[in-house]
Amino acid sequence: MNQSHQYGRFYKQVKPALESKIEEFKIFGYEQVKEKELWDYLTKKKWKKPKEEVQMYEIIADILSAKIGDVMNFTTVEAFKLGDFTLDDEEERKELLK
């Protein structure tokens, strides 16, 4: 987990909210979403500019209001940033266009 983020100090206290949100995602059929992915979305996207004097209830509200579409979009973009995705290979391009 990204403990170096300013809100990382709240991680242990908000872990039940993270687990609850992951369970909600599973109910909607998104069983592949992990706690780390949700936390990464929150720390790198939602809380990109952290507030100085944030309250724990604000962090929990952000966790519980996270939308699966936003989390999945963020995760997809991050995967493309980190992956070995290229369109240099002609066969790979043709396979993608099928």
C-alpha cells in the first residue's frame, strides 16, 4: 500500500471501509478488484492533492463513494502506463482489430 501518501497514516483505521467497498464491488460482479487497487486509485487520483487538515470521516466518505467505473478506468490506464503494450508488432495489431 502507498503508505507514503499523506493519508497513509489513516490506512489502518479506514481498512474496514476499504474492505466493505471491495465487498460491494464483488456483489456487483467485480470480484477481481483488490484492496490495493482501490487504495491506489484513492491516493493517486482522488486524493492527488491532499487537504492539509483532513478528517477521517472525509476519507471514509471518499472510500464509500468510490464508483467502480472510476476505479476500473484508473486501473486500466495504470496498466497501460506500466505494461509492455506496443503496437509495433503487425500481428499484435491485427489480433487487436479482430
